[in-house]
Amino acid sequence: MLNTPYGTITAQQHQQLVHTKLLICDIDGVFSDGRIYMGNNGEELKAFHTRDGFGIKAVLHAGIEVAVITGRKSTIVNNRMSALGVSHIFQGQDNKLIAFQQLLTQLNLNPDEVAYIGDDVIDLPVMNQVGLAVAVADAHPIVQQQAHYVTTIKGGFGAVRELCDLLLHVRGELAHAQGTSV
């Protein structure tokens, strides 16, 4: 067992974190709390946590690629991810494996070099193929059971930051993380 700012991790989790070259995130329930606010005129609102933004910028600065794969389509997601520097954005993905395979090919990576953070059963096909499958603290129980790691923080409240911090921690880079709370 190895100590982290979020508790202990196993030697296997440590190895999985060290070998991660790509972090893939779901959006609803991971970057957001999963709720979607709809206005009378059809506008959609989501809340994003600034700590997650700092984490994404920090792992990008550390040389870890970041992508998002989400089942829904939203201009909000493009705007938020672009502001964070995420260039691999896949929306409207009913079958997330297709985008996952495209990323592996495009970035010349093996599945064991990928970490995926999700919250619901639509995430499982990809989670079951990656080196590090992560479920947020309030993920569906089936997803938590199949994850290699379950965050201590709920989706939309810093769960992505927790994973980013762990990725940096195992590389000895957490104390010098560079990002901004955007």
C-alpha cells in the first residue's frame, strides 16, 4: 500500500497510474454532478468545478494527453474543454468504444496506457479495456464494482482533480503542479 493525499493505493494501482499516457473522461456525472438544467427556451446549463479545471491543465502540462467521450452533445462541453486545452472531444457517442479506438490509433497507444473515469454503465465497455478504470464516488454500484479505483470525491465536485492529482503524485510532480483554476 502506498500513501497519497487521498488515502492509500495498491502497488497495482500505482503501476497503472505510472503507465498512464492518456486520461479519458466522461462528462455528465464526472465533470458535472450529472444534473442537467433546462431553461424554458431550451438552453442547457451544467456546472463544472474549477478544481477539475486546474487538474486537467496540470496533467496536460505534465505531458499526459486528455480526452472526453460523452453520450450527449453540448456546446457547453466544447467551450469548457477548449478553455482547458483539451483537443480530443467526442460528443454524441452512443458507443464509446468507437471514439476510444480512434484515440488509440491517433495517439499510437495501447489500452493499458489509458485511464478512464466514468460513472454509469455506458462507460463500462471502455472501462473494461483500459489499464486504469476509475469510477467516481457516486457512480452506479455496478460501475464501482468493476473499477480499479473509486474516487473519494463525487462527480462534479473534484473527482477529476483527484485522479489528476494521483497521476501527478505517482510521478513526483504533484507539489509542482502547474495549472489555473479555470
